[in-house]
Amino acid sequence: MNKIDLENKIAVVTGGAQGFGLATTKRLIESGATVIIWDIDKQESEKAKKDVNSKNFNYQIVDVTNFKEVEAKLGELEKLHKKIDIFINNAGMTGMNAKVWEYPIDEWKKVIELNLNATFYCCKAVVPIMIKNNYGRIVNIASIAGKEGNPNASAYSTSKAGVIGITKSLGKELADKNIAVNCVTPAAAKTRIFDQMTKEHIDYMLSKIPRNRFAKIEELASLVTWLVSEENSFSTGAVFDLSGGRATY
């Protein structure tokens, strides 16, 4: 494993207590960063703390769908660390599998609020801190579903398409500063998010991947760690695929 230099960097990872978020947290810490995960599950956050077992790890219980809470927690971190170098918008949910005309409105709103609106809230709150320090790396976790649109997953696909859109807009808005904003569009990986899907939908996703396997969480962590490093000094407003050959653009 290559070590990417993140010494003295302060990072926040939303939804960091498990899955993609936890794998990324571990890789960031191995590279020298101090990481604060944001999650709503205290039990899982405590488990992650024991698992990571590092003085460079901490967690806060944060509801990222509440802008005032996001703003307040970032204020606390800025006061403590004087900066936020890295922000990874990873928290998300798939929502139920249903056709568009059968999709419950409340479920649709819940998926959009967590996957898309919370990404906006976090970017809105953290960017002024990064501008103040003229340094920042933001990575938004989107999905191949946001590029292709998965049947029976319209809320999820729509929310992740929106994440791609805000990434491109924000990347352009900050291009004259030492702040990079990118997103990653992974194919599915076997994490707890699969618990929200039907077996038929999981089989469909696998059938679309030419490599004939799901992504590994460590593969996503590796890509994200490079994207949040100083080595990524030019790419911004970009979409990085991790789809096992599925992506067509």
C-alpha cells in the first residue's frame, strides 16, 4: 500500500462509523491525518473508535440533515483545530426499491434530504473555513447510479446525480483557490447499505459490472485518499469512476 502524505491534516468524514466511511477513515489516519467522523449512530461510532484505536481518531454525533447542527459542529472543530483541511461527504442511504409511480413521497424526501441536501449543507458550512485558510479538499461520494439511473432506485439515482451536479458547480466556483472539489462514482460494495435493497436489485447491479464483482471498500478508500491529498493539485469539479468497467462516460 502506498502511503500518501496527510501529516497534520484535519479531516471530517460523514457516515464514518462503517462501510466506505470507516475504510476511508482508516486510510486517512494511516496517512497521517487526524480524522473526526460524523455519524448519528453512537453505538457504531464507539465500535469504530475501538476498531481504529488511534489518538488521531475522534467522533461527533451529528445529524447532517440539520444545517444549524452542521454549522455548530464545524465551528467547534475550527475553534479546536484552527482549520478543516479535508471534508468527505459520505453519509447516505439507498431508500426502498420501487417504481417511480409507486415511490412513497415521504421516502423520496428522506433519501434526497440525506444524500443530496446534506451534502449541500456540509459544503455550505465548510467552504468558508477552507477559503479563510486558502486550502481544502472536498470529496463527495456519489454513485454510478447517478450517471446511469438504476431502475427501481429513482430517489437514490436522482440524489446521486444531484451530488455530481453540486460537485461540478462548486469545483468551478473555487477553482481560483487552493481548494479542490471532486466526487467519486463507485459501483456497489457489500456494506450494510445492501440491507436496504432487494436481492433482485443487488443481482441487477452485479450483472452490470464487467469485472463481475462488487467494489471493495478499500479500493474506494485508496482513491479518495489521493483525491484529498496535496498531490491532487489540479483536478477539481471532476467525477472519478470506480465502477469496474460499468461506466460508459
